[in-house]
Amino acid sequence: MQDQQISSLHLKLEPENPKYIAAFVGELNGNIKLIEDKFSVRIFHKGNEIKIEGDEKVIEEASNTIQNLYANCCSGIELSSDIIHAALNNKKEDLRSLKEYVIKTPRKQISPRTINQEKYLASIDKHEINFGVGPAGTGKTYLAVAKAIEFLLLEKVDKIVLIRPAVEAGEKLGFLPGDLNQKVDPYLRPLYDALFEMLGVDKANRLFERDIIELAPLAYLRGRTLNNAFIIMDESQNTTIDQMKMFLTRTGFGSYVVVNGDMSQVDLPKNVLSGLRHAIGVLKDVNGISITEFNSKDVVRHPLVKKIIDAYADHENS
């Protein structure tokens, strides 16, 4: 194994602005530490002067990332830890455009944090049926709920319909206690959590009571046509081919459909092909349908989640 060639590089952050520099450095140098960990370098700063020490193969890349992050900071993007992680995994991308895309909900404003998230949201604006495919933690469900609330508030739709196949980790509805809603509710918890965060618990519950937000178990959609609705199906990798076809053909006039799933988490029997995988192959060239593929670079959870996803992907491909 060759010894690392330790080098140093100096740069200045421009424009020099104490407010932007403080935001870039982060509380207790937290943002600097994230960059150091990512590139295995040491970073020293005084005012707008930065010194990077480390392997000569990575310090220039670290320098470029620092300058990109600072430019984003100067444009008004708040450098939270998840934004830092997203930027570190999309080093060649300028994240300033992400700030321009804002979804307004009653409790908070939401902006995409990665380039693929921005593409996903833009596709929902332009297409009636949208697929979001990729690993956990990439924001598929959260952003779909945000768009659903935005469309409802703008009166582009009359209601929000939440659907999630009740097959997960080998469980069947019949083995769970309670009535139908109680059986389905655990599988919709990620959707509930996002709704409550953006609307508040009281307002969300009122919309449920008025049937403006509806739970619609997949098995109960047959024979229905959903008009003027924003329809979200989560965990769609657990549909069969027939279920997916039935679901997609329930789309009515004035409706928007978002189908999310993760092909690495299929809980169907091994001899049953996922309806999501089949649909992507069949529908990829159909006008009016968009498919956004996420990857580990889009994960905005704890950085270990990205490493876990990559490790499993490498193992499955080996």
C-alpha cells in the first residue's frame, strides 16, 4: 500500500461576509467537521481564509466542495446537516436552484434537498402519473405528501387519497388486530407523520373526518374511479402486476397520481413479480408518465443510512 502524499491547499471564501462565513462553518464548527470526515482531511479557518491538509488526491476535491457549499450559503440556503450530506454526495451540482423551488404548507415551507428531489417535484407538476423509485430516506413519501397538500390548498384537487399495500415483512392483514382502518393504519404511518407535520394534528384530523383526506385500501379500489384527487400509493413494490394495473386504471379526470416504491424492499413471495418493476418496464415510454429514480446520494437521513444502502447494493451485485 502506497503512503499518502500529504499536501496543503489555501483558499479564500468570496465574498467575505462574516454572516455567511459563520453559517458555512456551523455551530461549533459542525459543518467543517462533516467535510473533514467526508474527505479525511483537516481544515483550518481564520475569517475567510481556509487551509486544507490531507492526501493530495482529495484536497482539491474538498476545496471545490467547500467553495460550492459557500456559494450555496451565500445564496440563502441554510446549511443544515442533511443539506451538507446531500451536497457532499452531489459535489458537482450547484444546489442554489433548490432554494427557488418552495412548497408552502400551513406549518412549514419545504424545498428539495437534492437534484433528483427537484426533478421529482417538477415531474409531479408536469405529469398526471409519476413514479418515484429508490431507497429509503430519499424523501419520496414526504415530498409527495407536501405536493398533495399544496395542490389541495390551491384547489387543483378536491381530496387526497392515501394508499399502501398491506403486505409488509411477511405480515398479512388477517393477522393484525382491529377493524379495517386499524389494520391499515400501521402501514400508512409515514404518510400520517408527514401530514401531521405539515398540517398540524387538529387540521389533519378534521380533513380525515370530512373525507377530504381518505384512506383507500388497495383491495377496495376495484370498481372505483378517482376524479379530482391527489392519489399517493406508497410501498408500491409490494403490489402484484394485476394490482398495479387495477390501481393505475382507477385514475379519473383531474387527478394526479404518485406511485412510490423501493425495489430492494419487496415483501412479496419470491415467485411473484413486483407490479412496480413490471410497470416501470411497460410504461417507461408512455407520454404523460414520469419516472424519477433515486439513489443513495439522495438519502437525507443519517449518513450511515447511505452507507448501509450502498453496502447491501454491493453485496447483492457481487
